[in-house]
Amino acid sequence: MYSPRFSKQSQALHSADADVWAVSDRAHALADKGEDVIFLCVGDPNFDTPEPILDFARARLGVGRTHYSPAAGEAMLRRAIADIESKVSPHPCSPDDVVVFPGGTNAIFAVLSCLLNPGEQIVIPEPMYIGYVPITDALQLDVKKVACTAEQGFAFDTESIKQAITAETRVVMINTPVNPTGAMATPEQLRELAAYCRERDIWLISDEMYSMITFARRHTSLRTAAEHLDNVIVIDGLSKSHAMSGWRLGWAVAQGELVDRLVEFAGATIFGVPQFIQEAAAFALEFDTYFVKQMRDAYEKRRDLIVERIGRIPGLSCSSPEAGMFVMVDVSSVAENGEAFADALLDAELVSVLPGKPFGPSAVNHVRLTLAAEESELSRALDRIERFVTGGCLKAG
């Protein structure tokens, strides 16, 4: 009998956090049977891509922009990204510093593939984006997690990151604003960390996918804060800010030989991102102010609604996130952990939330609620959560 064999990389992707979406998968199965499930688990914007961006994409399709693209990306988009970077940073940015990828996650995979060999160490603060796990597992990296604790409101902690760095560390990767906590690094923290890493010949990557969804204060990019850029890489994209998650468009901004390596990697693995998508993205970046503000204002109202309602439910608590599309809710007073809470909530009230454990040990007693739902839907879900908690459906382990 034929016995198929698979690579270690394939096995790592197959097994990496296999239970992350278990509650969500059960929720979808229930919804398929006609149950009234409310989904608060996924970070896919519930807005449509703004119509002018769609119109521009249709126009570019109409003139035949459907052929191979340069490995680094189309000049129109790379120039638009460079112009934005140059406007907000004391460091000029050239289109030659930009490499385009099909999504931010693919950009991260490419960057780590170019910087690290199997077994080499990367330091990552947690709670962290779930998508880092399969990437680092597939690349067989030694991941050293640094806790940003719930007791400190999951605040970005430069000192803890610095203390975690050893002689074996090759890369530090941060996320600001953070998925899932919404925490933001300050310019001073970014400047200090960039300098510290540079002194030790360590690359510093900043995933800034939520850079345009901030509330009380504006986002500061690592590229803006750092004094020197030769060890700095910034990842960003349009999935969240422009409701373009399905367009698969992200980029990396770097300098020097790394850019050449990234272009070679992109040319060998993805062979370019569709021309019409890149040109629509360039258009979006140039004419985005009104639409991004609309979405950001809506997310802020939804955040305030969740925080206010959670604050009135005995046994639950949460901090008001500075940015992003999520609220982390502490359920430790009413449940053994976030996983137990999420499972029981789905069974009792048909509300699907994401357990905190896959984001890292610091989030094990939390669940993540998305802001990507209408206020009416959030209110319905919060009514059910309140009924679930006050009804005594769960007891602390």
C-alpha cells in the first residue's frame, strides 16, 4: 500500500495551533444548520471596499492591466507607499525601498525566510497575532515569547523585550498596534528598541497592519521613530484600513541588500501581484482620507459600546484598546480560562468569540471580541453574554 510522506514544513503548517479556530468552526457548523449564531471571532472588516476603489480597479481591468507584474511591485504603488513614508518620516523613502506582496502575512513570511535559518532565534512579544505561529513553525525558528501582561493592560514593554534578547537572537519582531490587544508603542520606545537592536546586529521588524485604525492618538511607525534604518523593516497593507482583506495586498519597506533579497524571493515564489490590484491600491492610498475616517469612527463607537457594556457585567472586565479591531475581555472570575468560556458561551447562547490562549500565555484567561460587526449585532451579542454570565452558566475552575 502506498504511504504518502510529507515535508517537515508541511507538517508544521498542518499542526500549528490546530485548535485555534475550533470554536469558530463549531459556530459555522451550527450556522449551517440554521442556528442564529452571532460571530465575534474574526478580524475581517464588515465594510465593503469603497466604491471609488472598485471603479478604479474595473477601469484598470478594462485597459488590460492583467499581465505579469515586476517582482518588486508596480511603480505606481511603490511610489505611493514611498510618498506616504516620506511625508511622515524624517527619513526619505524611495520606491526602491518597497517590495509588494500578496498580503501582510506573505510579506512577513518572505522577510523571515530571508533573515533566518532553521533553529535561529526570534523574539516576539505576546499576546501576538495568531498568524505568526504557523510561519515560525514552518520555518523551524526558535521563538522566544515576551509577556506583555494583562496586569499592565498588555502595554508595550521595551524593557522586557530588551531583557529577552540574548547572544542567540537574530531578529526581534513587534506588532504596533497589536492584534489582539490594541496596544501601541510610543515613539520613544520604538527609537530605544531600534537603537538597542542595531548595537547588537539584530534585525527589528515592525508589523503595522493596523496603523490607520487608531483612536486617541496617531500611530507612529518604526521607520519614523528609528534614528537609523539599516536594521529596520516595516510591514503594512490595506486589508484592515481599507476593507480590502480579500484583495491580498501588503508590502515591506526596508533598505540595502535586504530589498534585493526580498525581490528575489518574491520573484521566485509569487511571481508578482496582479497589476490591477496594485494600481487600485495606489489609488486607495491617494484618495483614502474620507473612507478610512468613516471606518475608524465606526470602530471607535463599537469599541466604546463593548467596553461600556462589559464594564456592567459582573465578573467580566476589559481595558479600552488604543487601536485596532478587537477588545480583550478578562473572564477569569467566571470561567476556568478563555477556552472554557468561549465553548460554553457558544453552547448556551450561540455567540462565537475567540479564546485568548493561541495569542500567548498572557491571554489565556481572555477572549477576543471583534469590532467588525454592526452596533445592533454587537448589542444582541452583549445581551446574550450578559445573560450567560449572570445566569450562572459557568463557575470559575
